[in-house]
Amino acid sequence: MADHVLDIPFVCKTSRIFHRAAGTVPAMASSPSPSAPAGPGRQPNLAFRRLRGRLSPGEFAAAVRRAAREIGENVSCDARYVGRVEAGEIRCPNYAYERVFLHMYPGYSLTDLGFEPRQAVRGRTARGRGAYDAAGTTADARIRPGSTLPEPPCPTRDPGHGPSDRPTDEENDVLRRAFMTGGPAAVAAVCLESPESLARPAAAEAPGAARGGRPGEAAAVEETVRGIRLLDDRYGADGLYHRADGALRAAYDLLDAGARRQPAADRLHVWTGELALSVGWLAHDSGRLAEARPHYAEALAVARVAGDSALEAHAFCNTSFLARDAGRPREAVRAAQAGQHIARHLGSARLLSLLAAREAGGWALLADRTACEESLGRARTLFEHGPRDADPEWMTFYGEAELNGLEAQCRAALGDWGHAARRARRAVALQDPHFTRNTALFTAELADDLAGGGEVEEAAGAAGRVLDLLGQVRSSRVGGMLDGTARRLRHHRGVPAVADFLDRLAEEARPA
């Protein structure tokens, strides 16, 4: 059914069609008891177990909840969660739990508590929890915890996109060599460094690396996706898009070359699809909507060839968001509905919630208030089911802040400015500081909603805060929202706060 819901060209650069390995990972695997041993490929978290001391898992969970209340967090920790941590199932806690644990143990880091660094976990999906090891992926192909990514200097706002942004053939050769020989850390470094750094020999061949063996190709693509997502959360898309686009072309070259072992080929296909979605998102967020669309189509094609429902649902989710921003609301609705049809068997209420919110965005642009309200209600009901083991890791951004932000967008499209501003204000207040780009996005949404409702002085203040954040974030989408707010406020230049914002915006836009 979903194959006919959305008219997206079936374009695929893969050279081999494959079938999924026999056996599937259940969407809702039962968690072990607090004393259960770690599963295949997992190591028990002995450091965390020592910290629990003589307390029972239930008593320790109660202590975690008390500590959370002390710092204003709300976590639903229970004995089952403690058992999952100690069994090694939770390699890195979410941001709320991280703040609670670091509050409980001042001076400790996540690694001191027995967890892996966040950059070694960000980007894993539900289908990958233990599945790849069971499928026979070699230890060399797994992610090496502790590998780090270079963080770019704080960028400045630069809406221009010149031809010099595009990677050269020489740069693409460097990226391919990094995939082939340099390992995951090398490819992440190459694809995310500045253009000047690519002139250096960034991916010298690893000792003993045999051409044609390439045991770490899928791991390299996976870590590249992880690195892109981490940096995008913090800095926005504008400085990353063309770097990542070159890495995607290198990944397609690997697909064309083929892999000797079927599990490795399956994994390479899936992570190449995820990389296509990441590159498409970077194009979307940097204002290149026409360039984003074929990347999403490629990911959808790879998902269907691979028979991977989780990747297909992800592709429909991104496609719906793009269609909404591109002014194609009916396509946004159809894509979101197709994603829900695919995702209903995946066991993730949060994924279904996000897809329902995407559908609501399309209905809002169609001015169908009844359908929009119904979709928003479904999104909130599903969200309140809480997190599940089957939730894909790419959805770490989707918390209560994001849900409120998406509702604010819907309310604004329906002309309900007061309700939109309340939701946007709540989104800003709830946003995790790690997601700097989203903080800027929701603050820009708040500014526009306030301006639409006639609260021009407060709108100018919020817009000014966005300008402050644009010293750290490069997102043409956020910049475009700010320009729209400026157009609403130009007729109110007599208000000092408005005049100050408009002058600052004009100064920021002036070429250096």
C-alpha cells in the first residue's frame, strides 16, 4: 500500500539487490531482570553496579527519582531500568538521566559511571541493538568507543552558497580512501573538516589494510552518520552539507564495489540509506529544498531494496517534513500517513507520534483545522506512552520541546497566534541545551508568532536572542524564519526594540 502513497522516483545507486538475513529482532524484546547477564556483544556495567552498593535496584531507582526532582528533572526510573543499565543494554543514558547521574555523583563523567561516550552511541537505531553481531558482523566492523570527531569553530552566519563550497574530485578521492583504508574515525574527520584541511593527507593508508577486504566500511559509514548528527544538533547544517555530500558519494562507490559477506552488505546498504537521509536533512536545513528531495528518494529506494521498514519510515518522515516546508501540504500528509502505515509494526509509539505530528503540519497548511486537531491529539497521546526500547536513536531530538514546537507551527499556520506563541515559549523553555540549533529554531518560531499576534516589542526581543544564537549556529532555515519576522516588524520601526533588532539584522547581513 505504502508503495503507491507517494509519487517519489525509485532511484537507487546500489548494484546488488539483497534479501534480509533470516530472523528478525523483536521490536519489544523483554528486558532482563536486574541480575540478568549481559546479552551477546554487550559488557555488563560493573562500575554502575558498584555505585548501587547495598541498595536494591528498586531502592536505587527511588534515589534516582529523588535526585531528579532536586534539579527539576522528571525521569521514570525503576528497577527494570537499573537492571538494563547494569546489564549493558543502555550504553549511554539520555540527556535527562545524564544530568541526574552527574548530579548524584559530582566530579564523575559518564565514562566514570561505566557508560560509553555519547558520540559512540548517537545514531544507532533500534534495529541495530545486537542484531548486527548476531548476523555475524566481525569485531573489527563494530564501532570503536572513544573515537572522537573534530568540532568546527563556532561559525558565523553566512547565507551565501558559492561554488567553492562543493568538494572537488580530489577531495572525493580523499573521502573514498578514508572509507577504504582509514577507518571510521578517519572518514568522520575528513568529511567534517574544513575544506582547507582536505589538502592535507588526512587518510593515509592504515598499516596492513588490504584492498578488497574493507572490514570496516559499514562502520565507517555508520560513524559518519553519527558525527553528522552530533554536529548538526549543535551547529546547524550550513557548514556541513557539502562535506557530507562528498561522503555520501563515496559510500555509493562502496555499494557499487559490493561486499563479500551478506551481513556486511546488508549493514552497508542500511547505513548508506541513513547517510542519504542525513545529507538530505542538511540540504533541507540549509535551504536547498530541491537538493534534499532526491536524497530522500534515494534513501526510500535503498530501504525498499533492503526490505528495512525502519529506514523506510524514517525516509517518509523526512519527506513529509520537506514537503510541508516546500509548500506541498497534500504530499506532506500522504508521506506522513505512509510512514505511519510502515511504522505501526515497529513497536515505537514515539515514532508514530512524530509521524502524526508531521501529518498535522500538512493539514494545518491545508487549513483543515479538524484534521489537524485530530492528528495533534494522536501525536500527544502516542507521545505520552513514553519511550520504548524500539525507539530509533535518530529520534533523540524528539522530546516534549520538539512536540510543542511542531504544534506551535501548526497553530501559526492556522492563524492562532496566541496559542502558537504559548507552545513556542514552552518549546524554548523545555529544549535541551545540547540542541543549540533547535533552541534557535523554536526561539525564531516564538518571535514570529508574537509578531503575528501584534506583540511587537516582545517579538523583537525574541528575535534578538535568535541573532545571538546565530553566532553559534548556521541554519538557513532559521535565518529565513528570522527574515520573515523582520518583514512583519518593519511597520513598527518606531518601537525602540524593533528598530534595534532590524538594525542588528541588517548589520549581520552586510558582507564582511
